[in-house]
Amino acid sequence: MDVSGGSGQPRSDDAEPTERPAGPTAPTNDGGPDPIDAPTVPPRAGTPADTGKPEPEPEPSAETPTPENKNPKAPPPEPPASATDETAAPGASGPDKTGATGADEAGERAHAHSGIAKGQPPRRPREPGGGLLMGRPFGVPVYVAPSWFIVAALITWVFGGQLDRVLPELGAARYLVSLFFAIAFYASVLVHELAHTVAAIRFKLPVRRIQLQFFGGVSEIEKEAETPGREFVLAFVGPLLSLVLSGLFYLAMQPVEPGTVPGVLLAGLMVSNLIVAIFNLLPGLPLDGGRMLRAVVWKITGRPMSGTVAAAWVGRALAVAVLIGLPLLNYSGAFGGGTEDANGMDALTDGLLAAVLAAIIWTGAGNSLRMARLREHLPELRARTLTRRAVPVETETPLSEALRRANAAGARALVVVDADGNPLSLVREAAIVGVPEHRRPWVAVSGLAQDLTDGMRVSAELAGEDLLDVLRATPATEYLVVEETGEIYGVLSAADVERAFVRAMARPS
């Protein structure tokens, strides 16, 4: 729903060669990198020492690792974060709903000597937070965001004022009752989100976390439903459970005296859950009803993108309707008031509430469109076409000699290997930039290299979300790309992936 910096950021120069010289390690298959990605030694790294034409040394950016930093860690690019968590990805529900970060399970392939095991998902980095951790129902962490305490205080104050009119004998104790109502209401919202979570788990969709926040809850589902039917069920179970809770609170009211604290609390919970269910059934993204509409259009047209576009534009129309219609309905007395009871403060409060709700819906609809475009373009990110050609060099090879070999091979990356040709580490481009040209004959490549881990070995066949999943699992600036046989194919730079990601997002659907 859940969008990195560091040395993996794009460099200021974006020039790339237009032809591919043959090299000793150049892939010979037809599926290799296209000419625009043909590797050569980066201009910023300098020319070989024997050219006699030293180039001016560029200044590394603030985000470029210095040569002393032997093991930089920079997260690979992630989809842009949404303005609201609820719509972080198409697998998300709306404002008291689910958000997602669009990421499929990694489809890693088996490679001889590559350290990539077939069928094993990538190791996850440190679990992201999101506030105060409350528990892990069904293994999914539940967080309470700091903004929840603001809305809990607001509910306590507003509901306490209503209790003063209904039960004046409570006195100051009415605020304790109001606080209990706020907690019980958000417990109902949590049940709503757990319904989405259980459905997602049932469909084998990973759930990143549940977060309770200012305008309800968010279930961040990391993968989109595979069929429109599952998408519909995944969206519908939340409002359905809210309706069930409303009915249960109604039944619990029957034997209770209306003018008592239990009676008022049960009535409030019944009405609030009914409002949550109705609001989320409105047919516009990012609400659950919008996801249900998306599923219907997807089923009719056969294209999930068509469903997203339709539901997103309905969501924007809904945002305008809320902005204009909510204050008018309150003023007309549709919610129990009337023009004779209205005053300037009430009108201002209604207008602010309508503006906030409209902004959330409008922003969520726009984010849904962006995430749909992202998913449509993600398959264009292919490790094979983004990989830089690399040359193998031994540990004690001087940097100047390694660069000479790379230029001769038309390569843009260096892989440190042992005497048997097995890869040991990758020479970091940022570290090369930091070495003055006159020192390069005296600096061994091993001093500029980052040791390889299993997570830094990437299959040349990976693409789209599978590729991003693997890169996210092991943040680094460069990755070794290998064939299925375990042979070295080249080096993948996180900066190249990020630039390709930005270009893909800039193209219209």
C-alpha cells in the first residue's frame, strides 16, 4: 500500500553505450542484455592507467559509499508509498480497510553453485513497525499507530458529551465509559481487519501487518488476488463481519434497559458497526465496495486494470459527493439535526470532516491507479536485460589492470574470483570512484569488494515482482547474476533497477 535510499540511488550521469563489444565473459545466448544496456566501465570510474589521459575525478554524492565502507547496505527500489496506507497496493482494502504493498512470493530458481534454492522464499529483512505492537493473531503483527490515540481521545470527548445528556448522573465517570466505547469500537475494527486477513491467508496471500490508525484499520496484503472471485470475497468479508457484529450488538440490547450504561454502549457499538459496514460498501476505491466493483468489472472485461480504472474513477466521484453532500445532509437534518439547531461551529466541523474523508477517498483512488500501473509495468524489469557485463579478476589484481581488462571486454563490472574461477566478491562501483587514478595501480581489487552472500546471487531469469522480492530480501548495491548452470552472467546494480523502475512508471498504461 507499504513504498528507499542509500547508495543504490541513481547517479547524476545516466549515459549508457550503444554498442556491445565482445568480451571473455559476454553471454552468448540471444536473451542477453540489449544494446542500450551493453556494459562498459563507468566513465566516472576513470580510464585505465595506460591511456595517459586521466579524467577529472567526480565527487561522490552524499549517498555514495566511501572506500572505507566495505559492506554498504542500500535497499533496492520499492513501489512508491501511498499517501494513505489503505491503498498501498491493489491487494488492499479501504479506509478502515486493507492496504498492501504489492509484492508476490519470490519465485527463485535452482542454480548449480549459485546458492539459490528452488522453492525457498527470500529471507525477509527486519520486520517493519507501525506503532505499538499489540499481538500476532494468526501470526500477523497488529500495530496501533500513534494517530489512534488522537482519535481515541476525540471519541472519548465527543461520546462523553452525548452521555452527559443521556446519563447526567454519571458525572466525570462518563469519560471512562466513553474511553471504553472507543476501545470497544476499535476492537470491532480489528475484527473487521482480521476477516480480511483470514480470507487472505485462506487464499495463500501473505499479510504483512494490521495497523489501527486514525480512520480505522489497514490490513496490508502483499499480493493481489489471482482471480476476480477471490478479490470479491477478500473485499466483502470485512463489511460482512461488521454487519454481523452490528446484529450481535442489536440482539444483546434486547434484554438490557435502554437508559443504562450497558444499553447506551451496546446501542453505540451497534450503530458504529453498521456505519462502518455501509461506508465500506460504497462502490469506489479504496473502499471495500470499490474492490468489489473492481472484481465485477475485472470478471466482465477479463482485465484487472479495467476494473481498477473504473473503481478508481467511481471513488473520485464518491469523494466529491462526500465533500459536498455530507455537510448538506447534516444541515438538512438527515442525521437527526435541523437548521434550527445548526450553528457556525457545527457547520465548520461538518465541513472539516467531509474534507478529510473526501481527501482520503480521492487520494486512495489515485494511489490504486498508480499501483495498478506499477503492476502492469513490473514484468518489464528483467534481470537479464538490466545486468551489466562483468569480467572476472583475481584477488590481488591491481585496480588499473582490472579496469583495463574491463574496457577491453566492454564490461562495466568486476567480479573477484578464486584460482578456480569461483566468485568471491563484487567490486563496488562507488568504491572505484573514490580511488584517485594515480593510486589505482597500487590498490588491489579485493580492498574495494563486497563479499558475496547467498542472497546476493540472483537468477538471470528473474523478472518483475519476483526480482524485487529477491533484492528486497538482501539489500545491497550490486548483485551477482548467474545462469541456471551457475555460470556468471554479469552484475546487477540496484541503481540500474531503480532507473528502469522509474522509467517504467513514467510510461502511460
